[in-house]
Amino acid sequence: MDSSKILAKVNQIAALDQDETEFFESLLIQRPFRQGELIVKSGDPARYMMFVNDGYLMTYYTDKEGNDHVVQFAATEWWCGDLYSLSQSPTTPYATKALTDGELLLLPRAGHLQLLEKYIKFEKYFRIFFFNGIIRHQSRFVENHTMTAEERYQTFQATYPNLEQYVSQKHIASFLGITPEFLSKIRKRLFQKAALT
Amino acid sequence: MDSSKILAKVNQIAALDQDETEFFESLLIQRPFRQGELIVKSGDPARYMMFVNDGYLMTYYTDKEGNDHVVQFAATEWWCGDLYSLSQSPTTPYATKALTDGELLLLPRAGHLQLLEKYIKFEKYFRIFFFNGIIRHQSRFVENHTMTAEERYQTFQATYPNLEQYVSQKHIASFLGITPEFLSKIRKRLFQKAALT
DNA sequence: CGTCTATTTGAATGTACTCAAAAGCGGTGG
DNA sequence: CCACCGCTTTTGAGTACATTCAAATAGACG
């Protein structure tokens, strides 16, 4: 199993020693996936934290009307967005789907708790990890209130440079909080602007 | 100093023993404030975590055009939203203003770090605290993409039952991401609907 | 009382959505 | 290899949601 990426990620924040590294590795489960595969369904028991070792995924929420809302994309070397996996709640309201072939490393909820109990360094790691998540969410919130859909689309492109080739416009639209039709019109406008130069 | 509220809050998540309690209390600074007072300006050095011991505050962001965007309200017994106080960044982009008279308990950044070093229980507390913050942000994100302004306003009223009397509509509008004029129209509509019953 | 700001109201406008239809595209089976 | 199917994307017309601008009214404070 290739755990070099996940270890690099953790070591960025909290440098692990030999023991910690080995114990951490021993808890991880390899989970390959295929393009289009529904890895977690809404309503599933929430059992794992998921690290993307390779590939792209998205996490989305389905409302009562049956409309999907993409909450987050995840690329290689990212943790996947579904944090309900760690909460008290027995099931997750979010679904996770593969956009490409790839591989996850799963950290079971029980393993996560063992890590926290056994080594303080993981408390630190996850504290900082969650903290960074909040900072990100906060600025995304401001973005949503200060920018038009067109600006948000351009921000999306800048933030996820390689992602667009793997994701349908439908899903990008959902992520931006607009309809696919409107995204199509935005893109047309942008192409026309670009053609003028 | 009345630290009963902040202790109750922390003990909900991580039960402190005598030592931990005393050390924690020794780090807190009492900071009364008056209605309308600008407690933190945008660009200020970010030095404290702030707990609202009494009163109401708001945290907002000012964009390049000079428009304010309210990111969060804070009521008694809440931590105040500005988490930049804890990040690497030397200054905060957010401002915090008092909506009423009241009192803060300040936890200096250095004190926060001491807490984390000295007692693992505070690592746990803040890990869980930040985690809960992410879960809240995630559902607020979905809200913003699934609900109309009218629905969001009603959600706001349900979430912060006593707040409306202290906050101007202008600021509520900003929090909801709409103009004050439009909020006024929404309110008119709702009154008219209510009058029919 | 006068001044300043917040709120309300209305008209005109812009942004984004709905619905419907057409065009494009990828995969599958004959 | 081509025809067909299902799904995504594009396009257009009409509509709804929300903003801008301007002016009037109401409230708060010295």
C-alpha cells in the first residue's frame, strides 16, 4: 500500500515519529474505485474518513425535491469532504461519487478514535486540520455573498485547475449554486469576451 | 470574574479537573464593552479568542467597494467568530462590533498555545469545537444553495430567536446576503401573509 | 428642534431560473 | 460501421427573484 501521500500530508502539520507512523499505517484500508462508482450513498452508516490517494471524487447532498447539490470536490492528496463520518450521527446525509478511477485510503472511525487516544499528535493534527477547514469555509461564505455566478465560476477554475476535464458542467453548476443552463450561458459569454482579444 | 459560563461550555465537551480549570481561568482576561463599540478593526493584529460572557456582537468583512458583509452574529455563551485570531496570519480581515453592552472573556493566543501544550484535554476540546464548526458551515452552505431569501430569513429568525431586537435590518440583510431594501419587502410580504390568518 | 441614519416604497433594471426544444456526444447493439 | 438511445449541453422565450436608484417616511440622538 502506498501511504506516502497521506503521511506527507500529516507530517506537514504534525511530524510523526516511527511508532506513530507505523500505528497510523496499520489502521489504513486500501479501497480502489472506478469512475462513476457511488462510494457512499446518502443514508449509509458513516464509518470512514477518506483520503484520496489517487483520482477525483465529489460529495453531494440531495434535497427533498430530489435535486443534487455538490458540496465539495476532492482531488488526489485531499481528504474527502464527508465529515459526518466522524460525528455522533449514525448515518451521513451526503453521498460520495467517483469522477475518475482511483484509490482511497480509509481510516475507520474506530481507528480514528484509537489514534486520538493513543497519540496526542493526532489530536493536534485533526485540530489544525479542522481549523483550516473552518477558515476555508468562512472565506467561501464571503465569496458567495460578494461575487456573481460568473466570478464564482472563474474562482472555481483558478482553485481547481485540472478538475474541469473530469467533471460535467451539470456538477460544476451545482457546486456554484446555479442551473446548468445558466452556466452554459456564462461560458458562452466568457468565450465571446476572450475572442475579442 | 464570572467564568461559570465558559467553564460550562468547555466541560460539555471535555470535563476539566481542578488543575486544568484553574490554569484555564488564570489565562482569561475580562473585557467589558459598550453598545456600538468596535472591538476589533479589520487589519488589527489578531491576538485573542473571544468568548461572549454577556451581550451580543457581530463579525463582518468589508470588501474593496467598502460594503460590509456580516459573517456571523455571536450571543451570550458563544465563542465569537473571528478565528483568524488563531491562525498564522498576523492580522485579521474581519471586524467585530458590539450590538449591546456586555462582556467578553479573552483568551490570548499565547495562552491558547500554552493550554494546548500543557493539557491534552484542550486539544480535544478545540478539535471537537472546530469540527462542530465545520459541520455547521457545511449545512449553512447547503442552505444558501437551496433556499430563497425569504426562507433564509425565516431560518435566521428560528436560529437566533432573541437577536432581531438588537440588530438593524441592514445587518440582517447583509448576513442573509441580500440588500436592506429587499429584506424590507420580504418582511412586508410576511406581515401581509400573517394578517390573513 | 434639526440632523443623521435606517427603513419603506415604487419604478426600472439585471441576474438567474423554468420550461421547452434542438443539438452534441458517447456508448451499445445490430 | 452505423443507427439508435440516453444523457449532457446549448439556445431561446418568458418569468421570477433580487438589485439599483431615487424619493419619502420614520426613528434615534444630541
